[in-house]
Amino acid sequence: MNRQVASFKQAFGSAFYLSVYLALSCVPAQAQNLSNVIASPGYSGLALTPSATPLPWGTLAATYDTNNAGAQYVVGHNYLFSAGIVPGLEITGRLATNNHQCNLYGIGSVCPAGSYRDLSASAKVGGQFEIFPKTWLSGSVGMTDFGGAATNFRSYYTVAGMKQTSWSGTLGYAQAVSTAAPLKGVFGHLVWQVAKPFQVYTERIGRGSWVGARIEQPWGKGGQNRFYVSANKALQANGLTAKQWWSVGIRIPFETPGNGAQYVGQDEFKVLPSTEVIQKNSPSHEIVSASLESLPSNVVKESANKLASALAKVGFESISVGEDKLGPLVQLENYSYNWNQLDALGVAMGVLSQHAMDWPATRLQLLRYGVPVYLAVAKPACMYSWLEQNGFDCGAPTNLELWAGQHAHIEASASTVWWVKNERSSTGRTKMLVTPAIDSRVGTEYGTFDSTWGLNLTWQTPLWQGATADLAYVKALGHSNDYSLGGVYSDFRIDSLLHRAMLHQALALPWGFSAKVAYGRLVQVLEGHHGELRWESASGRHRISYEASHFAHREVNFSKDFKMATYRLAMPQWGNSLELKSGVFWHGDKGHMLISRHWFGDTSLSLFLRRSQFAPGVPVLFSPYGSVPVKSAGIEISFPLTARREIQFEWLQPRGDDRFSYGVQSVVRAKNSTNYVSPYFGIFSPVPLGLDGGIYNYDRGSQDYLMNNLARVRQAWRTLGPLN
């Protein structure tokens, strides 16, 4: 048996390297007619068997299935979430259970014998290439039920397949590690698209066979999103699956750096010869050489006032328009375009070009909380030519410079003449945020879904440059039983209270540095301060930051100390980054955390591994495991929960959540095989308005990110500009 397993592992390794090669070299050739859904064991495929290709890059899919193949109770609840995180690689999170409410520890509601609650992850890597017109060969390797404490369905597999536009077939082999793993031995499937929305298929694992049918309904812009319903039937009664079952799911392709042009056409990234974006080591200001002296002063002042008024109408604040020895200068703050700061850059460039078409080369500087984020340098006529791509001859010179991060700084000049100064000042203009508040536990022995929820009502008011007053109140709305008084999670129930009262100050520093300090009160009884220092390289590829908090209880001898150092490596051409954190978390556990963050447009998906440990003598409440290292893994999805261009009244701006995040996690290789992750592990300081999120476009404010997402700047003007 050991020799057989070793032989399979050797074959699996060879297939793995072949699949990686296919993924990296052949993945652009993809057939789209037959789309994968998520099979119940935890991979893209049909009902039970995997497809020979992973989900396409940037595709997110979710499925609910009533079948848990291989389990003692095959009829149950199966929740699956899958994503193509990079070309040729998909990851899948799965929660399988036969009972939502019973307590597997036997306290309160006792579960039937053989019950399970399995929270786990799976992965598949592979690719395909076209051998004949509309004929593709493909291959993948994968693993199921990896990670988590319970491993009821673990297996390793390799699969090959052929696909045409109306049919596909696969053949593979799997090594089952867990006795309940449904995928074992030889397997395969055939699927035929009878009509565009209707598919039928047959699957085989060992000596068992199944048939099924699926109906897909396109929805959303361009019909790229898919909603589907499947019905499946076993052709034997071997107990591996239910006799018949159904599943329902969705599949959504998100924007990736390579297809950002999908908004307005596949030629979006073409730059017309008359105006090109140039990139040097730093802004040279070579194209900034002319002034407005040739225009009458009354004309210039009137033009500047009209420009400032137009920028105010589209939501910008603290607008200043002037001129120094290098030429015209426009500065403004953005608090209205909170999905992505590139939206603000595109709209501001468009408005400038509309109202100052005859100006010479102009510097347009976009700030956030007083810190420079982006800088555009060009004649407004050339900005217009680049935004519209209409071949308009803007005259020499025709270059457009776009800069981010430390390149966006402008040296202050005492000789600057301001025609408009601080129009529609940010000072006193309150931003009122209404955002969801939620604390939840998913897939634990206590229950499948436990949560408490409420609303965060936050008032943030800019005071002077870089300073913000921050007041937050939490309104409780409800909770599940385990969060009730005396419940296992009662200490984490959301209650109505004044959650935060703080003053924040952000500072732009030389050489790529920036800083933020905050002082105030948390949860009514903790008073203290928080500091953050951040450095980012000129390109934005590297970032190093350090955060520290100290908050002491106002009435008893108790304090919170948070210290965290971070290094981040960005790869904007792939839309992802790797982040390593090390230090002391909010509740005192020391450890490290590795985060892989993947951006699909304005939606991000993060995978993380964490290892932390409390000091000896820690209360059981903090760590039921005692003073031992606890390893956990999880996934988090984050997206804006507000309008892309927010409504502003004169002194009040109602807003949603800039970035709503939700994640799940599970311990890895716990000694007692429990899925329970203590809520005290791995918590960050709850002080908001951090530099990455509050200022630097959620860590997307770099030069590399800007140059890899130029299409977003144009698209923002075309869809959010004042004429749209």
C-alpha cells in the first residue's frame, strides 16, 4: 500500500509540473461556451467530477448543493465558493454539514451519531491549449479538503480532457486519503450542450455512474454573469451519494488587469500617436514651460473661477487654481469617488480639459486628507485627446505624464499666484457613513452559522489639512442564539454604544514616507493613541510599514498594546500582492501572518495563513488551547458598498462603506481536531483611517498600479463625467 501511495505521489508530482507549465504558457486559449460550475467535493467541474481546466482568472463562483458525497449523511448542506485567483489556478472554500444547529460537543442540542461540520479549502492548477480550430486539450492536478481541522473528504487527483464548443470529456485518477472522500480511483465525465442554455452530462467514479442536466441563464451587463440550476440522479444505490439531488449557483467574471478594457471595447489600451503617456524615473516638468501671461488677467481669473466651480459641482473639495514659474497648477481633494481614486483622476482631468482647453501644460494634483495621491501633467487639450482617443491634434508637445505616490508631490513655491484658493473647503464638511457591523462564526462545532449584526453610524469631519474628527456609534440590530447572554459568543455580541471618538492627523513626508497619528477613546472605556509610519518605493512595488497602538482602561489596571511590522510586495500586472506581517496582535498574541491579496477591479479576494501564540498563563477565554502556537487559514472578500460617485449636500455627505469585508477562517492541524478559532486570535487594532485604506486607494495608489490600469482613468471620465 505504501509503495502504491508513493508511486501515485510521484505521478501526481509529474502531472503537477506539467499542469503548471500548461497554466503559464497556454492559458490564453480558452473555450468559453462550456462553462465550469462548482462540483460538490470542492472544485470546478460537473456534479461530482472535476473539469480538466481551472476557473478562468478573475472568475468567482458560488454554489449551494444538497449532496455531500461520501459522508455518513449524504443528504445535507454543501456551501461552496471558488475563484480563479491567477491564470491557471483556482481555490475553493467548502462548508459541508448535515445539520446547521446541533452542537457537536454534545452541549445543549446533541447531534446524531456520525454528524459532521467540515470547513475546508481545495485547489486546482492546470491549463489548456488549442490543437485544432475550436478544439482544446487540457490537464490539471488538484487536492480537496486541504486545511481545516476536520478532513473528511481529502483526496489528490490528476485529470486530462478534450473540449470543443458543444461537448467536452475528461478522464482522471484520484488517490483518496480520507475514507469518506468520494473521488477515488478512475473517474471521468462527458457533457453535451444540447442548446445554448441547456446541458446534459454523465459521470463515472469507479463503478458508479450518475447523470444530470443543467440550465444556465445569463444576466448582467453583456450577459457574462451566469445563474444556473442543476438536477442529478444516481444510477445505482451504493450510498456514495443521494439518489437524486439538486444544486444552484452563480458564476461572475470580474475585471482583471489584462481585460480592464472590457468597459468600452478591446482597443481601450491603444494610445493614439498624438498623445502618449510617458513614464520616466521622476516628473521632469520638461513639458511645463509656458505660462498664461499671453492671456488677459481678467480672462485667466474668470476661466479659473469657472474651472473651480465645475470641479466643485462634480464633488471635489478644497480646490485651488493658480500659477507659479512652472506654469498653471490645480489642486483638489477627493472624498466623492471612493471605489477607486483613479475614478477621481479621470473625472478631474476631463473637467480640466473642458474648461481650460487653451491653457498651456498644467499640473493637476489629487490629494486625500492633505496627502498627494496622483499628479497629471500635460496641456489640457492633450488630456482631452488622451481621454477621448479621438485623434484630436493638441499641438506640440503631446506628452502626458501621470504620476502616483511620492512622484505626485509638488514642491511648495512662495511665488505661486492663486486665482482661486481653497474653493469648497473640506473643513467642516461632515461625511456620515452608514455601514454594516457584523461578527460571525462559520463552520464551528457550535453551529454552522452564528452571527450578531448591527449598524455603524460614523461622522468624520475634516478640520485642517490632514486632520479629521471621527465619531462612531454602533446600533445593535440582532444576533443568533450563541451570541445571546450566556452563549458561547456572548462576549462578542454587538451592543448599542458609542464605539469611538478620535482625532486623526495624516502627514506627507519626503522620500516616499508618510505617517498618521490618532488619539481618542475606543468602546467608551479605552483611551490612548495609535501611530503609523509607511514607506513605499518609487514604483510602488515594495512597501514597509509599522503600526503601534496603546490604549489603557480608564478605571482599572488594564491596557491594550498592538505592534505590527509589515512588508508588502506588489505585482500589479497580475493584480495581486504578497504581504508579510509580524508582531503583537490586539489581544496580546504574538505571531506572523502571510496574506495573498488578489484584485479583480474593485473587488479583492485575500487568502491568509496565520500563526500566533499567547503567553503562558493566558485565560482560557483568550485561548482554549493554552500557550501553544495556533495556526489558522482563511479567505476574505472585500468590495465597495456605496455609490461609485457619492451624493454630496452642502455640509453633509451621506455615504456607504468604502470597502465592506467578510471572511471565514479555520484552524489548521489542531491537536483536538476542532474547527473553533478563538475570536481573540489575530485581531488588528480597530483604529480606522489607516494610510493604505484611507489615503492610498486601499494600497493601490502606486506608480505601477496606475500604469497598469490606465483604461480605468478613461472609463471613469466616460461614465462618471458631468455629461454622462
